[in-house]
Amino acid sequence: MASFEKLYHETEKNVREAVHRFSELKSRCEHLSRENEELRTEVADLREQLAETEEKLKLVELTSTIIDKEDKTELKKQINDWVREIDNSIKLLSGK
């Protein structure tokens, strides 16, 4: 009978340890599930940002293609003319 009680107590101890371990693993699984969902959301947000950035890049590339070298030179000349005109206006307003 003593060996039966010993076996019974040992089995009971093993069951308690298994239940405790199961509880720990269940808690860890829930934590990992929440973390996984957060990461999935973050990945979706990053993919959306990537798509927006790619669209902006396409627009910049298209703009660069449209404005060829001649247009850039003309644009620079026009900006320089505006700067000179602004400088002259400032001189006139300041009385110099």
C-alpha cells in the first residue's frame, strides 16, 4: 500500500506541475498573440507608408523627367530675375 500512496502522491505532484506549466504557457501564448497582432498592425501601417512614399518618388521622378535641362536653365534664369527685381524693390523702399 505504501508504494501505491507514493505513486499516487508522485502522480498528484506531476499533475500539479503540469497544470502550473500549462497555465504559464497559456499566459505566454496570450501575450504572444497580442504582440503578434500589434506587429501585424505595425506592418500594415509600414506597408501603407511605403506605398505612399513610392507614389511620391514616382511623382518626383516624373517631375524630373518632365523638366529637362533647358527648362531647368530657364527656371534658374527666371528665379534670378525675380531675386534681382526683389533686391531693386528693397533698395527703392529703403531709399538707397
